[in-house]
Amino acid sequence: MTAITLYDYWRSSASYRVRIALNLKQLAYSCVPVNLLSGDHQSAEHLKRHPQGLVPAIDIDGMTLTQSLAIIEFLDETFDKTPLLPADAAGRARVRTISHAIAMDIHPICNLHVVKHVVDLIAGGENAKKAWMVHFIRKGLVGIETLLDHRLTGDFCHGDTPGMADCCLIPQLYNASRWGADYAELENIRRIEANCSQLPAFSLAHPDNYETVQEAKSAHSP
């Protein structure tokens, strides 16, 4: 039996992606919270797991992996159930394009430690932080909507089953709602969001359900 431990933070979108992927793969795992607000990610213990001092990190049968998309692709290549990337090379490239556009273009410049540094440099406040977030999240999602205006988009980002791109999109939409970046007119994104919301793999990974899910796991652990 595979032993999986995820070191994560409840609101981290990168961690949220991996929780969705683990759920879609129907893999049992335990979570060890790494509190970013109290600096747990900079502790010597966590830096041994993740030298960048970020989340998530995952331990799978004693092997530690970092970087959310690398983790998701490893899960997909290692566990057969519920493929997260298409079988064809062109399909995999498309899914990676959408995933990278979110995880490598939107997410890094909207990471809180990046935004805090920018706001400190300009001596701005909460209004400056929100304006930054709204601008870049909104701009990024408009680009994603264009990528989704494609014949291969189905009920989900690629076809009619959820995959890695959906694992990336839904956490980014959570951030959009959190910061007030409106995407009401982005029809493909809203439709995919609605479809994902019907699946337990997504709802159980949602930050608002984090504590409840962890409590339930603890209650059923031997």
C-alpha cells in the first residue's frame, strides 16, 4: 500500500492543485499543515523537504517531491486510475499549455510574498495589493478563456473528463473570487467551474473544507 503525506497550506493554490489531483486519482493521503503565516515554511525541518521554502512537498513511500505540476505528472505516470493528461502527444501539449499559463504565468506574479515585496517597494497598502492581484489575475484569465475557445474543450478544459488543466484552473478561480477579480463573462471558464464543482474530488480539496476533511481523516485513521 502506497503511503502518501502531503505537506501543504490550506489556502495555497499550488497545494490545492495537488489535493485535487490526489482525489481524482483516488489516492489515500494524509496532510501535514505548513503554516505560511507563522513561517513554518522557513523552518529547518521544512527546508529539508523543500529547499525553496515553498509548498507543497509530498512524500510518497519515502521519496520527496516538490513543485505542484511535477508532482501531478508523477502521479499520472505512476498511478493508472483516472488519467490526468491525454494519451496523445498533441493533447498533452495542449493540457500543459493551459496548466503552465496558470501555474507559471498567473500564479508566480500573484504569489503573496512577491506582491508583498512589490507593495513594500512602492510603499503601498492593501489597495495597491488588491489592484495588483485583480489586474494580473483578470488579465491571465482572459487569456485562458481564449485558449479554451477550442474544439477540444469539452465539459472540462480538455475533453469531457477532468485533468491537470482543471486542477490548475479551479484554484486560480478561488483566488480570483478572493481578490474580487471578475470573470463573470468568461463563459468557458464559468461552465468548466460549474462542472468541476459537482465532483467530490474538487469540493473535498477546497480550502473552505480543509479542516473538516482533515478531521474526518483523523477520526477514521487507526
